[in-house]
Amino acid sequence: MEAERDFEVIAITEHTLTREGIKAFFANTRYKIRHDFATINKAIEVADDHCDLIFIGSRLDEEMVVPLKALRQVYPHSRIVFYAQRVQLPRSLLIDIFGANLDACLLSDSSLDVLRKSLDLVMMGENVFPFSLLLTTVPSEGEAADYAQASNGPMFSDRERQVLHFLRDGRSNKFIARELQLSEATIKVHIKTLLRKIGCTNRTQAAIWVTKQGTLWTGEEDHGQSDLHPSPAPVPAGHHS
């Protein structure tokens, strides 16, 4: 049986306690700290081609977006992981950097076992993004209510409410078009408009948003599936005909 290989790590954090915690976390594992930097810019200056993993312990906010993109350009083949106590990013920016510039976001309230297994998945080529983090980026009921009030009228048309019902239930464009007797092209236009209105970037986020809002968006009539029956889990983004 082939032995598991070691991974060369760059650890980045400006906080002494976090730095010592990262060192203790990687001690006696196959993750070997090759460099220890206080800033992303320092890692960019070094540009070590032999780095397998870049592990960043910091708050993930808007100030990190540009450095992360620059880091990816210098380390195109390294896995980049953020270990954060909290994430303070608008949804659009979070989606923009995740996958292209960031391979995983691990939360500090996760257990050590979860963190280690998540890292192993990342090094196998997977992306790790906590579902709880996605939920926190979905617009809250108060935000939706503010939007509706600001628009000085109902937030959605009757047709849009129908489409939202089907999105909540994980239905494909083909299914929605058939049920509403519309073309798939028309459904795509409705979905694009809805995503813009609720501030989501894909169908999965939209399904979660609809579920969280309860009856806030439905109006006086229910134009879709009956709420007496539980809805199936939303399908992953892009899973539609």
C-alpha cells in the first residue's frame, strides 16, 4: 500500500495566537508548514512553486478579495483555504471568489476532526463550503420587506410567484414551462429577473431564499404547489434541463 505523501503548507495570519494554533493543528500530520507569513502580500512576493496548500487564518471581508485574486494568479496550482471566525462579504463577492480564487472556507467553530477531514477533501480536489455560511448570505426577511416597501408595490408579479413556487420545489425549466404553458426561453427570462430581484446568483440560493421567507413573497393567493405537502430538497445549482 502506497504511503500518503506530505503536503507543503504556507500558513498566513497576522495574529500570534492564531499562528500558534495553526502550528499546533498541523503538528505531527502530513501537512508540513514550509513558510509562515503575516500577510498574503508576503506570500505573493516569495512565490514558492513547491507549495501544495495555502492556509489563511483571518477574517474574510471585502479587503481580502483583491489580495486573494492576486494570490491565485501567483499560486495557480496550490489549494487555497480560508479559516475564519466570521465572514463579512456580500453574497456576490463571496460567490465571485469561491471556486476561482478560494478552494475552501472553514469556520473556526468546527471541530478539529471536521477541519482535518475537510482539508483532506480539499487536497483530493474537492471544494468545501459550509452550508450554514450560504444560509447567512441569503437575504433576510427584513431585507426582503425593505425591498418590497421601497418598490412601492408588490415585489413579484403573479407569474413570478408561480415560478418561485416551482424553484422552491427544485423543478427544471422544462417542467415549469410545461406547467405554465410557456416557452423555456420565457422561463429563463423570468428566472433571471427573479434572481436579480432577490439578490441571488443561482437556483439553489433562490430555493433557499424562498423557503426562508415563508409567506412573505406569496401575496394573497397561492399559485403553485400546495403548502400542505412538504417540498423536496432544492436541486444543486445548474441541475435543470
